[in-house]
Amino acid sequence: QLQLTESGGGSVQAGGSLRLSCAASDSRYYCMAWFRQPPGKEREGVASIDNDGRTDYADAVKGRFTISKDNAESALFLEMSSLKPEDSGTYYCAAVHGGPVRGGELYCPVGYDGMDYWGKGTLVTVST
């Protein structure tokens, strides 16, 4: 059972930056991703990354957020800059060993609803 533990959340003013981290208990997964759940809203995909480092982002965060991972350390990161109040919410790390198939190949789309493993989340609050 893969264990995922997020850290790095906090309170920041609009325009500021935060770096989220996710520690995984092992690195045998294909697709890892960040999701968020704003207060009173449904969970949504933020960014994803596959084993080859290919990334995908939600339109709302493109150009502001960067997902990366360190396979040696089994860690996932989310660099967030130019934060807006609408970025507030609980951020979750997620992972899946496989993933959907496109063109005969596995890929890792942002917001993929088949993630098998989830962390407990870390809260991000962006104030005006």
C-alpha cells in the first residue's frame, strides 16, 4: 500500500509563492499528480507527471505552477507562484501504477479520475 504524505501548505498573500512536497513510501508508480479542493467545491486536477517526466496542467495554473518529482527520493513537488485567492484549498497528492491508454501508450492526464492512492492533503490559503 503506497503511503503519500503532503507538506508545505500554509497561508500566503496574493502574488506570493509556495512549494508543496509529497513523500511517497516507494517509487513504483507510473503517474503522480496534484489535485485540490477549494472550500465548498469539488476536487479538481491541478497538475500531473508521468515516469518519463511528461507533465500536464490545468488551464487555471499553466505558467504559474510547476510539477516535478525526484524518483530517487520518491518525492513529488508543486512549485506555485503568482498565487491567487482562487488557488486556495486543500491540495492532495495522488498516484497510480498504471493509467489511461492513448495511442497504445500509457499517459498521465491532469485530473485523471483513476488514481489509486491519495494523501490526506495540505491546506493552502491565499489572501488578498
